[in-house]
Amino acid sequence: MNPTIEIDGLRKRFGPVQALDGMTFTVRPGQVTGFVGPNGAGKSTTIRVVVGLDAPDAGTATIGGRPYHSLRNPLGHVGSLLDAGALQPSRSGRNHLLWLAHSQGIKAGRVDGVIALSGLGPAARRKAGGYSLGMRQRLGIAAALLGDPPVLIFDEPYNGMDPEGIVWMKGFLRSLAAQGRAVLVSSHLMSELEDTAGHLVVVGRGRVVADTSVADLIAAASGHHITLRTTAPAEATPLLTSAGAEVAVTGSGVLKVSNLSSERLVALLTSHAIPFTEVAAHRATLEQAYLDLTSPNVEYRAEATS
């Protein structure tokens, strides 16, 4: 199976709300693709269309070139975690997984394998209704892995995870992608995706706003400028300007320098005996880059508090 998710021109309306308005992107194997956007941007609706829970008004969503409803034994093609609470609370975690495995013709031995992979072992024989949110997430991940699928979709997998669980989750998602799987992760936690995703699809108002690598998105938002701290700004400014740099004062003894590399800047200051205490290339966070992109597409914005 070709482990690729292809979304092409999806449109979906719920009454007066246009949830999807031409959504188009591809999730390729071998990397974690982050799927991000403000509330109401169309992320959950897109995922529901991919796994056959909603029907689009127009466009297509395919997994390995086929729509979800045509997949025989779908857990062997795509695994998904959409709602960690979708379980029978009186069943143990292990029995929940055994029931799913039986429905797909998966051997019981695989259940114990995914329990170990997800770190669910000590709680596997307890009733799932008593699980914390983080443990329900692990159960949902175990369920997604039952058929050893080449395509995985996770909606907010970090919810309820403690710090150890978040660190585990980031490494686990990267390891799944390194095995050649296509991994789509929808999340609002930019700091976690920055350490996990190689590619990012940013959406707003039902459309794709950006479809690029995380590194390129951060580089574009960083602005390619350098912060210089010096006790001699009056001497440094004309020197750097004559070398083609743009220089702006941002504080006492602090200059913002553009159009000049860090190496060239240090060489100029050193050769002219101009003292400095810091030369730092600016690097935006993924959260800053995301906010810059999605600001015009936020529908639910609270008023600022006084």
C-alpha cells in the first residue's frame, strides 16, 4: 500500500457554516506532518472525512489512493485516535483492544504487543472507565496501532499527558515516521510540534494557509536579523551601515542588524576593536510563526482583559 493521504478540494457545509472550502494537501510517508489552525478552521472535519465519518459535499480524501469506505480491514491500512473517550467504560483496556482486534481478524497476541508499545501495561487489566485522560490517550494509541498500519492519524494526542508522557509521545511519533509511515498529527501545542513535526499544514477558515517544512516556516518568520549588544553603538552603527547592513536601535546598547551574516559582523567589530557582549541571530518559535500566519483567520477571539 502507498502510505499517503491525499486531500483534494474538500468542501463541506454545516447549515450556514462553510467548514471546508477547498481544503487541499498531501501527507507523505517518512515524516510527521503537523495539522494546525485556530478553532473552527476545519481540522477535525477534514480528519472525519478522511476516516469516513463525514461525507464531503465536494472533493476527495484518499488513503493510498483509495477512499476509506473501500478499505477492507481498515485497521490494517490506517490507525486513528480521534476521541480518547470512545470506549466502553466497564471493559478493561485489554478487553477493549481484544474486541477491536476480533472485529478486524487480528490475532490476540498483537494486543499484548501494542499494550507494551503504548506503555499501558500496568493498567491494561483495569476498567477503562477509571483511566485518567492520559491513560485513555495511551489506550487510543494502542488501538490505532493494532493493525500495524502504514498510515496514522492522531487528533490532539498530547491531551492529558504528563511531562514524561509528552516526551515519550514526541519520540514515539518520530519513530513511527522513521519506519516509513505517514503520520498526521493535529494539535494546538506548537512547542510540542516544533520538536516532532518535519512538515506543517496550517489551515484557516476551511482552507490551507501554508503547506511547508517546519524549518522553512520558522526561518521565514525569523526575519534574518541579528541582535548586537555593545557599549559603543555610536561607533558600531556607521561601520556596519558602510558594510551594507541595516541597523536599528532597539534599546540602550542594543542594535538590530539586518542584511549581514553573524560571521561578517563579528569580523568587522573585531578588526575595528569595537567591544561587544552579544551577537545573537534571531530565531522565531513555531508558535510565533503560527500566530503571524493565522491571525487573520481567528474566528473565536476573546476581548482583552483590562
